[in-house]
Amino acid sequence: MSKEPITPGKIFSNLLNDSRPQAAAWVKGNPSAPYLSGLIRFYEPPYGGILIEAEIFGLPDTHRQDPAKNYILQIEEKGGGNQHFGGFPVLLSGKGYIWTAFYNNRFSIPDILGRSINIYRPMDSPAADSSDKSSMGSGKIRLTEKT
């Protein structure tokens, strides 16, 4: 019998199921999205980069007839402002809820600590024009406590 190969996907699955994240951010909505909340976890795979898991509730499309909407998740430069340190794949919301996990090899845990992570409106939203650069919700990336 041959052994099943160990792929990055299997390593990621094991990290999500069996490991404690090295960093996390609790995201809360601002007045334009008061019910938005969620937890974004950051894991260190054995070969560098970061594995990101995001679970977000209460996005403004909860009661839309259209079953899905795209949102943008970005890490900001330290010191605030609208300087983006790094963007990620577009997040697809189903009736106000997102769960996703993805890998990014451009960053490490030390690169992102202390930065803000923000959720932005869908690009086709009237409030997402070039004059509106504010996020719908944000949180600070912090180390998780060791147990």
C-alpha cells in the first residue's frame, strides 16, 4: 500500500484543526456596519508565510435577495491612514457570513503584528467610490497567549 502524499493542503488542514494560531484579530464593525464582528486567525506553516482563517458575521448583505456579495480584507501600514500593507483574495459573503482560509507567502507573523486589519465594502457598492476609503470594520493583530 502506498502512503498518501503530504500536500500543503493537508498541512494547512492539520494546522486549522489541531493547532493554536500564533496571532489573531477580533474585528468589530463601525457605525456603517454595527452588527459586523468576527475573528481572524493567523498560523505559521512550517515552510514560511502565513495561513489566514477568517470567520465574519453580520455583514450588511444579511437581508439581501442577492445571496452573495464580495468584500475586501486588507492589512494596513503601521500608523494608520489608508496605506495598505497587503491585500488578500476577495471574500465572498453568503447572506452576511464569511468563512474562509487561505495561504499568503508574502508575510510572516512578525510582519503583521500590531497592524490593523480592515474589511472594506464591496467594490460595486455606492459607498465604495474613490472618495470613500473608510473600512466597515477593523481589528488589531495581536499575538495569541500560549497555554
